[in-house]
Amino acid sequence: MSIPDPFSELIAPFSRRGVDLGLKRIEEALTELGNPEQRFRAVQVAGTNGKGSIATMVERIATAAGLRCGLYTSPHLLSWCERIRLPDGAIAEDALKDLLQRLQPLALRHDLTPFELITVSAFVAFAEAEVDLAVLEVGLGGRLDATTVHPGRDVLAFANIGLDHVEHLGPTLEAIAHEKAAVMHPGAIAVSAPQAPEVSAVLQAQAKARECELRWRAPVAKNAEGGPALGLHGELQRSNAAVAIAAAEALRESGWPITDAAIGRGLQQARWPGRLERRQFRGQALLIDGAHNPPAAAALRQELQPAQRRWLIGMQRHKDAPDLLRHLLQPGDQVRVLALPEHASWSAEELAPVLPGIEAGSGDLRENLEWLVQSEGLPVACGSLYLVAALLPLLDPTD
């Protein structure tokens, strides 16, 4: 099932351009526009898994504190409008269309990538909405990511850093951490929850070399043990919440009027669809999650009881699907593998050596969902946000 894209004529498909990291094009484009990004301060969120959760927590905290806050995230699930959140909500479809049409000549002159174009659009939208603060989620890496062009990133938040996008960032945790740590700069405050030892070492060294203060925070306690109430579910969110709180405290030290009460309200109000989200299909419960790399798969598996279950999985071809499945599955699990709509993806035949008996899903998503929910335990659909996006319109509406 393919959802019509009202922006297809204004934003070229990512698959056509591919990944083309660099800052020169977007810097020159923003200069031509009069540098709208200089009209607001920013918090930048880097990492591998949990970036979006941390970003939305910080945005909700700032909003609860009475600030006019913008939020820029990627990727989206159902609409490009999800990527740009203004003080009164996601940018309207007509407003984003108008903005993209205005920026088309600029994008062509500077040969902007699709991600660079939508990043410029976010900066212009935030400037025109007169936001006080924007929370910017890094798209890929950090050193050469389009969001890093923003000059006012006073607070930097690091989500969990793991192996992903190795074809662009390097084959080791150390190499990936170097790319992500490069968002640090003199005078900024960086915050992180515990990381793998090799990642921690890189962050410490880069913070010292770049004259950036680095603060470590332990995961917050569970709510039942005196910790804050969280609107997002999952063990990993305790680490993400600790980073969001530390970022809010760093903002407060810089003069932003963020109270403890606002921090509490923001954490409770944060929502991030498609991440450990319990939904229903024809009245039957299922769990959907965007886990698309081995660390995310390991985190998802940790959230589930050690019981056999059914899985509906779709994975992009460039992901390490065999390793992801080794983290995710256990003997006796029933698995269907689906081809992702409009994306090169792994097949059941290719993955059969990893898990004998794995099935190929049918071409009808509803039929696959019917198979999935005919399960004694809580079934799960995961492997890619593209799969989540394709399934969401078919699920029962939420209240």
C-alpha cells in the first residue's frame, strides 16, 4: 500500500539523490536567505537510537515552560509535515507546500539534497514563527549533517550511539562516535546517558579537544521507585529522559526560564508514535516499533517477556538484517518477512539461513496483519519505520 505524497513534486525522492553529506551547499543557501537560522537558539540531538524521543521530550519541556519552541525531526511516518513542529503544532500542509515552492529556485541553484531542502525549510519556518528555541534532531552522523550548520547550538544531547549507517559513518563504534561527537564545539554543554566504553572514550576525548563541557547522567528511576512519570514507554526511555532533563537543566543555567515543574509536565506529555506503541487491528492487540538496527532490536527484545511470539518484519536492504534477527528472535518464534513499499529490502529467502522456517509475507498488508494478530502472546511488527508507516493507516483508530 502506498500513501499518495502531496510533496512528491517539491521534494525529490531520497533514493534518487542518495546520501550526500556536507555543509557547503546549505551554508551558501542560508546565506542567500539572510541566515534565518541565526534568529533563534537551538538544542541539537545526536546519536543512533532515541534521538527523536529525547528531542520531543526537550521540546515538550520547553513548551511547558512557556517558550515558543520548534521541533525538527526525521524521518517522518505519514507526512513530511511531521518533521517541522511549530509552537501551535505540526506545520500545515498548505504552509509547507507554499514554503517549498518559494525555496525551489534556491534549492536548484545550490543543488540541495532533499534533507538539506527540508532542513532549510524548517529554519525558515522557525524564523518566521519567531520561535525562541528550536530542538534539532541530527539526520545522519553529525559532523557533516545539515543541522550542524546552526551556529547557536548551545546545548548538545547525545542519545545511545550504536552500529548503524556503517556505509557512511564507518565500520566501528569508535568511527561512528567520532562522526557524532564532531557536533561538539567550544562553549557548548553536551549531555549523555551511559554509553558503551569505546563510545564514552571518544566522547570524553572529543569534548576535551573541542573545549566542550560533557556531563554524564544515569537513567532516571522508574516511576514506581520515585522517578518521573514518562509519556513514552520502554526501559530505554529512562536513559532518554535523563538526557532530556540534563539538557533542560543546562538551558536553565543559560538563563532560560525552565522550572522543575515544567520538566515534569514535559516528560509526561511527550509522545513519539511508532516506538513501542501498543495498537489494535480489528480489536486485536499488537505492538509496533521502528527498531531497524541491532542495538534497537536488542532494546526491543529486552522489553518483551521471554515467550514465543509472532513477528511481522520488514528491513531495508542496507541494514544488517541477520544481526538484527539474532538480537530479536528466539527459537520457536514465528516470523513473516515483508517487502517494504518502494524500498529495496531483505527477503525471507535470504534470511532463511538465519532462521529456518521464516515465511515470506503476502503482498496484502491486511492479510499479513490478520496472520500476525492470530497469536496467543503480544505480536510485534518492526524492522523499519517504513513498515510502521505502511501499517499505521490500517490499524484501528486511537481515542
